[in-house]
Amino acid sequence: MKTVAIIGAGKIGRMAAHFLAKCGDYRVHVVDAHEPSWRESISGLAGATGATVDFSSAADIDAALKGAWALISCAPFFCNPLIAERAKAAGVHYLDLTEDVAVTKKVMDLAKGASTAFIPQCGLAPGYITIAANHLAKPMSEIHELRCRVGALPRNPTNQLKYNMTWSTNGLVNEYCNPCEALVDGKITLLAPLENLEEFTLDGIEYEAFNTSGGLGSLGESLAGRARNVNYKTIRYPGHCRLIKFLLHDLGFVDHRQDLCDILDRSVPTTKDDVIVILCVAIGMENGRLVEKIDARRVPAKTIDGKHWTGIQITTAAGVCAVLDLLKDGKVPEKGFVRMEDVRYEDFIANRFGREYAV
């Protein structure tokens, strides 16, 4: 039985611990800066252990990794460079959920010469959306458009933002403020966040989507030279983008991000009744014809093993746990930097955790 250290016992860390401990193939060790959080995560999980650590302490992280085969970082994105550094020193496989481009580039550098795998961005977006998009486009001889769209939304919005907090507030504000990588006319380009607003309808529900940072992962770089346009946008209900622009630019919170995080945490309620909306569209040439292929799905909150879990917990944790399983089974590279494009869709969706997306 392989030991997996889960670093960070927030919403996603708890779900990952549950998935891995319940499947019976992993011994789970959960660490967090907040003792009640890791204790809640391991409650009722046979054989699971936990500890309190300082994410900024190399010694604490080293202690958490002792005896581990792999780690999953569910810590705040800015903690990951140190965590990845200690994983390399310990010879432990490294997986994370980050959408931050700069952090991923640091992980990529650390992966050089490593004896273990470094697999960042393996949650929902980037993560599943990258795997699905690559799967749609793979048979195409020419890729004209590859559109990746993901949103974690309340099922019943009641405020002006038409939004509830479902994951990391720092991560949310980060993706609303940072430049967005895209492939435009065959060239890697940085686009402004919150721009290129579009509207669409899925299953009779109206949505909007706009540029946000990090969701594309490395897909644009991987398809450069083969695809014309590849981009990622976040899905929200109509009107959200306009109000976020007001907060960031009219009121100047783009230069005071932590203040905005504090306001959102204080004023915007969380919800346990969410739904993950996923839309991937590929347009290109296949067998001599111009074709369009679509992967559209909605993953709602639900009960698993008698506990209620949110859609964002299920999809994000299922993504990283499926990749961990594939690593264990030798279905992804076992050393160096591993991209989501290296994960076969067929393997992912057939996996016991990846099947959470098969709705």
C-alpha cells in the first residue's frame, strides 16, 4: 500500500483524502496549518493520519513527506514552489492543482533531472478540460479552433454577482487579474483577463464566458504549429463579468487584491449546492472534412458514501486522484515534467475516480 501525503486540508484536500482512503489502495497522511481541518479530513478514514505543519517551513514539509510515495498539494498556489522543491529532495512524486502560470513554470524547472514525476495542474481547469480538449482535437489534421470553457457556479444564484464562493478566494482573484495565455493565429499570446466576453446557452440556461488566467495549462504551447486558435474562458451567469470589472478597475481593487479577497470572503456566501459546467469545442479538418466536436457536461453536488460533497470538490479531487492512479499503474510518465496532454482521455474517463466526470 502506497502512502500519499495530502498537503492542505481544505475543501479539495478533504475530498481527495476521502477518495484515496476509501478505495483501499493508499495510506493517506493529511497535513495542514490548521489542526481542526486535518482532523476533520481524516475523521472516519481507516488508517489515515495527520499533522500540523507550516507550509513555509522546509523542515515541516520534509517531515510530512517522510515515507511518502507521492504528494498531492492542495495548498494555496503560492506555497507550491517550496513544496515541489522538497518533493524533489525527498524523491517523492509531486501533483498539484494550481492554475497559476508562474508557479507551474517553477515546477517545470524543478522537474529537470528529477527521478520522480512532477505533474502540476491536474484538477479541473487545467486538468480534465485539457485532457478532454486534447482528445477532441487529436484526430484532426488541422485545428482551427479549440475552445475550453469551465465554470463552478451556484445552482440557484440569488445575489447581483450571481455567484457564491466555491473554492479558493485568492485563486479566484488571481485568475481574474493575471494575463491569459492563448494561441492566436498560431502564436502564443497573452490576452487581458475579463475580455472577449461571449454568451451561449447550454441545456436551456444562459451563460457568459470571458478570459481568465491559467485554465489552459500547457495546451497552447503543445499545439503550437498544429492549431490556429486555442483559448480558455471561465463560465459565469450573465452580468458577472461587468460587476467584477467595476470592482477591479473602477474601484481599483486590481492593485489591492488582498483587500478584494477579504471583501469577497466577508460578503459573498459559500454554497454547497453548486454545479460544474464544462464546454469544450473543437473545430477543424478530419478525414478531409471540416467538423465540429463538442464535449458538454454538468457535474452537480451529490452524496458520496453518505456525505454531501460539492461539485467543485468532486471534479477537482477526482481529476488529481485519477492522475495519481494512472501514475501508479504506469499509464503516465514516471519521471520529469508531465503535462496533462500526456494523459490519455480513455484511461482517465475509465478510471474509478475519472468516472465522476462521466455524467
